[in-house]
Amino acid sequence: MLRFPVICSGGIGDTLIKLAAVPIAAWGRLGVRFNLFYSERGHPAWKVLEGFLASLEYCRLVARPPSLTEMRIRNLWKRVLPYSSVLYAPPIPQREVSDSHPASAKRILLQSHLDGHHGHTSVWAKKWPVNRWCELAESLHRDGWAVELLEWDPPSFEAIVRACPFIQDARRRTLLETVQRMRAASCVVSVDSWTKYVAGWWKIPQVVIVADLRKGYTPDFQNMTADQVARGWFRGLTGSPTTRLLGLEKKRNGFEYTLPSLELLSVQQVKAAVIQVSNSSDFEN
């Protein structure tokens, strides 16, 4: 039986947006089965992604390279994608979330992304200062939010939790468990990372802080326009009523960066965006 190919590569976010481009769950219920390919097994993200990809229902994780026929099928499907603004939720096993938060608590997940790019902390474009994350967490806590933190840079994590002992650790042993936990969130605030796709496919209200990646990031983004970034990495999010983008705005001639540096972003701006996207079902970017 020919299985529909889903060909992934790159980091966690790159892989999740490729998964979300195919309605795996809907087609799977109709009897379609899938071969999952990950073409960069030397990539730092592979060890994190392997168990997650292997857990998806209707899918088989394949070690071999995709065949010519599978590549052709993938390329035909990609021709459809420019006309699609949908992020399809992959068939992830469901799991109950247990912690000390009251059942009625409004959970907000902060992904501070202070570990740079795949652990390279010298990449600074996406780094919003630690003290502002602390100010934001304290303000949200005062308003009754149950605040959770997702951060893999140990010194940054410890600094934030030391200043804000009410914060719960959202990190889990595996990517699958971390994603499963996200489903209980009422809102997500992130600095342009893979969590935006998870929040997007589950329609969780979110604020995404978007840095100008033409400086202080990896070389492949230096000559890339904001419009190219929006079309490549924000498909299904730029027009979503549950997503607020800070730093990336649609103008007359396409998308433009509006934050030359995250140093210019205030806590008040982020807090206002959280309130807006959490409370208004009519919100539009």
C-alpha cells in the first residue's frame, strides 16, 4: 500500500510546520497511512524529535530516504499549500495534565527562548531581557494567571524562577510530554519558536514576539525579507484571530519587521497583547 509521504527536516519548528501542512488526523480516520521522513539525522534536534514523530497515530517513521515517487507526491502537495492558511493538528496521543494549579486556573505559558539557536547562546536576536520576563510574569501572576515557564538555558531559567518562585516548570522529559502539557494552556507567549505552531493548531490564544532576524541570528536569514519569513514560517498564523504578532505587521506591500531590537519591546506592550488576544474572539492581526 502506498503511504502518503510527510518529509521533515531542520529544527523542532521546521518539523512541526511540515507536519501541520498535511491533515494527517483527518485523512488517517479515512484510512490513509503515512510515511514520515526526517532527512537530517545529524541535526541537534533529531534526538528530541525522534520519539515525538514515532508516537504519531497513522504514521510510520522511516529510516530510508524518500523515493522519487514520494518526492513527486510531496512536491505536488506543496503546490496546494500557498492557497492554504490552515495548520492541521497532528494525531498526538492525549494525556492528562496533573500539577498543583487549581482546576479553574487560567494557565499562561511563557517560552522565553533565551538559549539562542539550538543552544548557541551567542545568537542574540530573539533574546528579550530576563528582567522583563520577570516583570511580565509578576504582572500576570498578580492578575490571577497560573504562570508556567519553558526555558532550556539553565542560568536563565534559574534567574527567572528565583525572582518569581510562583512559576511552574513546563519542561518535561520528552517533546511529546511538553506538547501534551501545552494543551491545557489558556494562553502562550513566545519569542518566535516552535510553540507557535502547537498553539496555532489547537487555537490557543497566543502572543508571538517576532525579532528582526536580519542581524544577530543565523546567516540564512540575513538577506531574507520579513515577507519571506511570514510566508515561510507563519503560515496559518498571520490571519488567525487567536494569534497576535509583535514585531511583524502586514503593510500595503507585504509584511515588515517593526521591532529593530527586542530591547525596544516593553512589558506593557506584551501584557496589552495578552489581554487583547485572551479576551477578544474578534481579534485580527
